[in-house]
Amino acid sequence: MSFGMKNFYNGTSFQRCEIPMPDNDMFFQSVLDAVSAGWRVCSYFGVPNAGGATLFCIMSARAGSGALGIIATTVGRSFPSLAAACPQLHLFEREIAEQCLTRPEGHPWFKPVRFQKPLCVGESFWSTTDGGGLLPAVMDFYHVEGDEVHEVAVGPVHAGVIEPGHFRFQCHGEEVFHLEISLGFQHRGIERALTGAPTPRTMHQIETIAGDTTVGHAQAYCMNMESLGGFFASPRAETVRGIALELERLANHTGDLGAIAGDVGYLPTASFCGRIRGDFLNMTALLCGSRFSRGLLRPGGIGYDCDASIADELHNRLQSAREDLTGAVNLLWDTPSVMARLEDVGIVTEKDAREIGLVGPAARACGLNRDVRRDHPFGIFRMSQIPVVTATTCDVAARTRLRWLEAERSLDFIEEQVRHLPRGSYLNQAKGIASGRCAVALTEGWRGEICHVALTDDRGCFERYKIVDPSFHNWNGLGLALRNQQISDFPLCNKSFNLSYCGFDL
Amino acid sequence: MTNSIIHIFLALTMPPLLLGVIGKTKAAFAGRVGAPFLQPYYDIIRLLQKGTVFSTTTTWLFRAGPIVALATTAVAALLVPFGAHPAPVSFDGDMILYAYLFALGRFFTMSAALDTGSSFEGMGSAREATYSCLAEPTLFFALITLSRLSGKFSLSPMLINISLGVWLDTGAALLLLIGGMFIVLLVENCRIPFDDPNTHLELTMIHEVMVLDHSGPAFGLIQYAAALKLFVLGAFFIHLALPYATGNPLLDWGLFIISMLELAVVIGIVESVMARLRLIRIPQLLVAASILAAFSTLLVIR
């Protein structure tokens, strides 16, 4: 079953004319049919044109086939909204409306996404009459009426050192009825800047989409450049990329475990994990000189070779970091007061998670068995697989334990890879990219599925470079997790998701 | 007279040291060096040197909050005997004044918080009101028990009466009382597992969220009053838990200081080995504390 879509595999490219372009009815019916058959939307975006926009939908088939599907259609100034029938599309449709000025008719929650300027000429649907432009979080929030209902607004300036975002709670006493999240404060216009790329600065822009997911995004970009240019990274480079991706996962999962412990006021794990996170970052620095992997991944390979002495040093450091981390994290499971605090808080049911299309650890903690590394293998993961970990309790405890189990798998993976580094060159010569093609790359960053779609024009430049950060799928999950919870549990739920603001805001 | 002077001197200077000791203990458990013991003093001095910003929506109540909180706690400090030495001020029924001085301070802190009109501070006040209501019965059951044991209605004779002999007589009742009063000590001073004085998460705070809008010297007074409150309630608790006296006035003062530092270490250990409770669980624990104290009363009255 392909639902009228072109099927292809992760990290490949094809002529744009190969993309099926059925009429609107067929397109929307295909998307709905595919979703009801268990397919998942990876990316759904528009390319503005004179009379409206061309919509592209990239979907992931059910686990096992490894196939991806793409389908497109041209719409005018409006198109039918599928959000009510298919909630995982709701944010994508709002994004299309904001970027391409075409209205999803019947959208149940028609509000701005990033409060950004449209990609084409014209007035935004939400422009104020006084010409003041859109300001983040200036919109009509969902409002609950009642004598005993009160509203709590948090952010965009927070008490801690975190990114800016606005949270609006509708509360009854301590209980949260509804949480609405408004982002966009970090919008930098990355997608707009990438139109007409690649230029020498493109790689650096990609590395800063989400500063803590440098490898995840850089890997996706490199895959697109390599498939569009018809060149390859050597096995040696692919292995080091895999090691860097897992080091990034380890550093962030460790930081999260510490932050969750800190939020419940459990100091020992919080302090230890804070330090061990630094150890993992320093291992990344060993590979490329940057604690956040800047400059490590380059189209065609890696920017710095990993020689035998570095590999040995990495192996040694990994051993001691594993010991430290095991000790620090086991303290959590052995402390009843910590577990009592984590269990049954912030539950997102499996059904909800499936409907809103959660990805990454947040999805796997709800029992959804999805992981790009296995479902759509790329790079080293085509040769060497990492077991997928899932949990079933869907609460903060599940998301915490899942992080630890994933960290263990990543440690095993790196230890094995670092001992068997393939020989060969580390950087192949990059070539110019082909014109009139479409490339899609999916990677599993530590937050979940990252999807990059490149559409090149006839001069061999990007006409559109669409980025979907896992946070784009997952922010709604946080809102649902807070339903009927204590408002005092919000920071804990937030940490257990630990989503990116800048990755969402682009 | 000398004892009164030492009493007042200790009450004025020692409280922040307890916070320093708690911080050092927690740091040791976390494998860190930690801030110096005297850090709380530096913090308070730094705050006192700063300027203050008052929101234009606030009234005199907002400014009165920190001052009343400090004043009431300071008066309460005069009513509690430190170690084997009677308090400078003592009269029949001062135990009721002691209990309600804290209530008065709390009332002003909460009013000041509500005065800002901030939703966070409203939530904090609601939590504080709920938990202090539930903590009050424990304190009163404790006072009744102590009053029954000593036959007195004043804190100094009541508390100094507790000795090893009394422990041997009514150990069970005192043990229950210690359990209940330790919970009250932690909840009244916003310590883990009830509140986390170091958290920066405004949605989970209880006491800290009520003072978010205070800055500079006013905030310094609040910090100092909080330390003093820990000291005063701690001195009360020490009488129950470590009722030693040597008879030598100077040695007794030394014993008192060491006991207080030990208490700070114990609090630091409790904070290090357990996580915060979910807010919804706090009332359950407070009711349990009340029941413990009620049983101790029952045991001595029977």
C-alpha cells in the first residue's frame, strides 16, 4: 500500500517531477488514508507560489518496511484542514498558513505558530490593523470562565536559565484544566536564510538550529547534501558521526536525569549528573575541539579525523563515565521518595501520543515503538543497530527510566564502535548539488526524529529547505501531560520532556 | 543578666550560620565543596546594601510584610529558653503568644504577597495558609503535653523541665512529640521535603514564591527572619531531643551551640537523602504529625 505516494528510503533523493501531484481531493484523501493505516506525518509544509502554495507531505510507513512516502498538491488561497480528523497535522497546518498565506479551512485552533513574517509577499492572517506587526504570545488564549478558575501566566522570562517561552495555565485551585504554550521568541528565520543556499555559511547555520542537537541536525543536512551531490561519506566518517550522535544523546540524557533529580529536590544525583554531562561534552571536544560538536560533521565526512590515540582515550573516559553515571542514576531508583514523586505524574496516554504524533523518548515512554535509527536506518546504523527501548507507564518516571536505558544502550554502542574504527579517509571531496531534485533525510536526535527536506531549483540552489525539529511534534504532548495535574508538577513534566524552544522557533 | 545578653547575642548573630551548616552538609552529600559557612551572612549583608524597587500597585502592607515578619520572630526569640538557660522574657501563658507571634508574621507575609496581585504569590499564600493551619494543631498538642509534664504555662520552665529523668518516665510520649515537632520544624521553615528553599521554579515554591517581589534590604530582612525562625523553632526542638544540662552556665551555652549545629547537620542530611513531596501529599504528612502529637498528649494525660 502506498496511498498514491512515491515510496523512497531515508537519505535518498529523486527528481522533483517524480513526486505524485494529484488533485486536492486525492491528496487529502491519501494523507487521511495513510494516517488511519498507521502511517505517521514526518513533515508537511508549503512552498509559496503566485496563487497560493504547493503542499508537500512526507510520511513514514509503519515500522518494518523502512519506507517513506511523499505526495504533493497545489492549492490556492485556502485548503481543507485535516486537523480535526488527524491531530498530528494541526501545527503543520498552522505553520503553512503562517508561512504561505493559505488558509486551512475549518481548522479548530487557528492561531499563529511562531508569529513570523510570511515567506511570500502579503499580509499575515493575524496582522494587527495598526500595522504593529506580530509579536510573540500576543494572541487570544483559550480561556476558562468561572468564579473559582484562575489564570496563571508564566514566562517568557523565567526564574531559571532556560529559553524563552510563554505558558498560560487555566487552573482550578492547584489543578490545571488546560495549558497553552506560545513560542516564537527565538525565531531567527533559518528556513528563509536557507533559501538560495548552500553557501559556505549554511553548515554553520544548520549547526545552530538547536544548539544541543548539533550532530542530529548536521547529520541530516550532510545526508541531504551527499544524496543531492552524489558523493558519500566513508565508513570511517559514518562511524565517527554515529559516535558523536550517541555522545550527544548521552550528554543530554545525563543532563536531563540530573535536572529531573534537581527538580524534585534530590541533590546527589543532580550534582553528579551535572558533572558527568560535562565529561560527555568533553569527550565530544576530544573528537573535534568543540564541546557541542561544532565543526565535526561536514558533507562528505567529518572535519577532524579520529586517530588511534583519540579512540583509546575515548574508550578509557567512557569506562569511568559509565561507572560514575551508573552510581549516580541508581541512587534515583533506590530512593523511594524520588520514585513516589515521579510516578503517575504527567501521563500522556498511548492513544493521545499516537494521535498527536509524538516522537523520540517522549513517544517511546508511552509505549510507541518508534526510532528512526531502526525504522529508517541511516549512516552507521545501517550496519550496527541499537536496540529500541520503550516504557509503558507513560509518566515522568517512564521518561526518566527510558533516558537511563537509552544512555546504557548508547554507551554499549560507542564502546563497540570505538574499538573497531574502519580504516580509510575521513573526508571525501564534496561536490555541487544537482538541480531540480528533492532529498529527504531523517535522523534520530536525542529528542527524537529530525526531518530535513531539500528542494532544489534549476540552478542547483535550495528553493526550500524544510526543517522539522522533534520539539515541533512534542510540545503538544507537554500540554496534554499537564491536564488535570497539579500546577506545581509543571516544572517536573517540562523537564521530563525537555523540548527545544529554538528548534521549534527556527 | 549575662545570660540574657548571651541569649540576645546568640539570637541575633547565630541564625544564618545554621543555614551555612545545612548548605555545607548538602554540598558534602552532593560531592561538592559548597559555599563557605558564612555565605548566608555575606548574602544578607549584600542584600542590605542594595536599593529596593517597590511595585506601584503595592501599598503599605507590602512594605510592612518583611518588617513584621522579622519583628514577630525576634520577639518569639526572647520567649524560648536556649539550652538550660531561661529565656529573658517569661510569663504565664507566653506559650500562646509564642505560637501566635509566628501566625502574625505569617499573616503579614501572606498579605504582602497578595498585595502584589501576582498569580504566583496568590498561589504561594494559599499553600502557606493551608499548610500552616494543618501544622498548628501539632504545635498546640506539643505545648499541652509539655505543660502537663511540667505543670507550668510558661515556655522557660516547661522546656527546661525536660531532662533525662523525664525521658525515662515518659519516653514514649516524648518520642511521638519529637516526630511531630520535627515535621513542624521542617514545614515551618520551608525545608525539603515540604518546600525547597533553593529552587528557582516559581510554580513549585511555597514560601519563596510569596517573597518574589521583595528586593534589596526588604529581601535581606526576609532572609534573616527566615534564619531566625529556624533558630527559634530549632531551640524549642533541641529541648525535646537533646535535654542535656551540665549545671555549669558556660558549658551549657557551649552545649546549646553544639546541639543547634547538630540539628542543622541533621536537617542537611534529611534534605540530601530524600526528594520533595508532591504538594498534594503534604497535608497528609501534616495530619500524621498532628496525630503523633495528639497521642503524646493522650499518653501524658491518662
